[in-house]
Amino acid sequence: MTAAAVAQAASQPAASIVSQLSRSRSVFLTGAAGTGKTTLLKEVVPQLRVLDRSMGVCATTGMAASLIGGVTLHSWAGLRPATTAALVGGTSASELVSLFPPRARERLSSARFLVLDEISMLNAALLDGIDRVCRLLRRQPNTPLGGLVVLFCGDFVQLPPVSGQGMFSGTYAFRAAVWPALFADQGVLLRVNFRQGADSRFLGLLHRMRRAELSQDDVQMLNSRVGRSTPADVVTLFSKNEQAHEHNAERLDQLKTPAVEYYAVDDYKQLDKEQGVALLAAVTAAQLVVTLRVGAVVVLLSNQYFHVHQLCAGSRGVVVGFHVAYDATLRREERLPVVEFARSSARGSTRVNILRQNFEAASVQGKGVVAAAVRRQVPLQLGWGLSIHKAQGLTLDRVALSLCSVFTFAMVYVAFSRVRHLEDIFLLSFDASLVRACPEALAFHDSLRPLIL
């Protein structure tokens, strides 16, 4: 099928984006929460696959990747901990390439297109590092990303990139050296809100919250809603992972089924135990001890089930039983979880026998990789409570919000904008002083020139 035929099969916005990309012009797609960015990506991706079967479909978080049928950028590009750590050192591009797995090098070399969602959480250092590697792998040293055509999607007024321990600054991707060469000062701006469009009062509140311009009436109304009775089946969003873990442990204890514990097997390499445990806790999602019961809600932490089951990090499911499998590292059999993951209504659900896997961690000091460790653990964590960072990009039916420990820009806005109606929010706490917007991100968004497609 030709590019023209592909574009004709799509809706007008999707067709315009496909047409732009097919002419080797990268596109930045943006808009406030609820404007249909992810929905539009879901329409664009199948059209692009007709033109490029080896394209990358990625997001910066596992949950966002699962929404568009993709994987995390780290998985697709082969960004193992040692690789990402080396990106900020003085490692040359040629030396850096050798750290990428062969299959990742092949993907980076052969893909014509890369779709990347939740771009706001990608930092500039990583984007510039990928640019360096792509220019070398694709043998186009003077072309941005070596000629890889990208569709970046996201809202910089939402959550900013998180600084890694000893790795990256939290600098926005639009500050990357390669950004102007890709997009100049243009972007496709989506303006119609679909998620909250039926609730004009809530939509107005979100608009003011987005810019940290709440009125006194807004604050009074929100304070009056704190403490409503919270239904047991809602997802609770927390500012910090530690708070979500505590909530999940409480919910797990409420189940009456027998508990099964999984202790991590750690290899600290050249580090002592204290250093190794600290590095693994800071860099990997795998926990030292995972306790599960039948009926536990869980989140997948791995992409290893993507090719067979189309499940990636961030997929949510329920433990429905256990199976017995031999682990070569442990040199024994053990009972491992069976998890049922929900799919779209047309495809029902998928049951997966979960196995342990290795999680790697690395950190740098100066110009070289100086620390590494490996943890072998089941790739699951409990999922009744989630951090706000993991929920960005999701649409939820109802949420309970614990906002007392908000620590960065836009966290309150992102948490509120996950649902369709104000009545779907159950506030456990609220502090108007925590509603903040990043001036740099707002200035960037306000300065964007709409790209006419």
C-alpha cells in the first residue's frame, strides 16, 4: 500500500500525521490531558506499520506503552542500566554502540519510524544520547537521529522527567540539542477535550489547575470534598511509590488466601551488600521481597511477555493461582504465580505463568560505569495503589487521591485529570499550595506554533 493509500484510510488528523511522517518530517503531537493524544496514536500506529513493519512503538513508562500496544523505550532501544549510565559520561559514540544488544542495534538501524508517547518524562540527556548513537548506527552523522523519523507525543505541562540517581538531570526533552532540528518551534496541538468534555465545570477547574491559577471558590469547593467515603474498588493514586507500597500491603492483608513470598536473589558484583541493595532499590522496579495471594491485583514490571502475549511493563492483572517451575539460578523448583491480565472486550483475558527474571542496575561516577548489580525476582508488584507518575496517560473510572506529599510540578493536575467527572474523585487530602505548574514548561507550550497539516 502506498503512503497516499494509507493516509486515505485514516481519519483526517491521523491521515495528516501519517502523510507528514511518510515525507520524512518528524512530528510533535501535544495537548492538555484528555484531548485524545493516545487515542490518535492508536489510529496512527497501524497506518504507519503498513509502511514500516520494523517501526518502534514506545512510551517512557510501561503503562503508557501498554495503552498503544508498544513497549518501553528502554526495552525497544536496548537501554540497559549500563548503557543509560554511560550516556552521561565521556563515552564516545563508537564505544557506546558496543553496549547496545545486537537486536537493539538492528532495530535502531532498520526502523524508519519511531512513535514515542509520554515524551514529557524523557530527559534531554537521554534524547541527545540516542541521537548520537543513531547517527552512527544509521551512517548519517549530519542528520538528526540518523534519519529516524519520529512522532513524539506528550504534554510538557504534565509530569517532568525524573532525575536518576547519579545519572541524568531532570531537564525537559525540548532542551535537548537535537530537538530544534527535529521540530523547530512547531507542534500539532489538540484542543478539544474528550475525557472531561461532558463536564464543563470539571473541565474549567482542570484548565485553571493546569496553570496553577485556582480561584478561592475552587479551593473552597475542593476542601469541602475531602473525606468522602471511598469505595473499596477504586485505584488509589499516591505521590510516592513508598505510599503506594504501604497501601498495597494493607489491601493484601485483607485477603484470606494463603500468602506466598518470593525473596530476591541478588548479585552485587564488586559492591558490598549495602551499596548493592541501595543501587537496586534506586534503579530497578524489582522488590527485595514480593508477597502474593490469590486475588491480589498486580502490575507487570517486565516486557518479556510482550512478543507472545502482547503484555508489557505496566499491564495490570489478578493472581488466579500458582504453577511449579524449575529455576536454574535457584537450582530448585518453586511455586510461581499465574496471573490473568485483562484485554480488550473483544479479546477477553490472558493467563500467564510468571517466571523469575533478572533486573540489572548500574550507576556512574565521572566518566565510567563504576557500579553494577543484578536482582533475580518475579516481575510483579501489587497494584491496588499506584504512583501518580505511573498513572500519567491512563483514563480511570474512579480514583482516590492522596496528595499530601506532592513533590514536583503538575502532580495534582495529572492526578485529577485521570477521570471523566469530578464526582469520580475521592479526596483523602488536599492542599492548594501543592497545585503548581512549571513556568518553563508553560512558556514552551505557549510559544509553540501550530503545525498546519
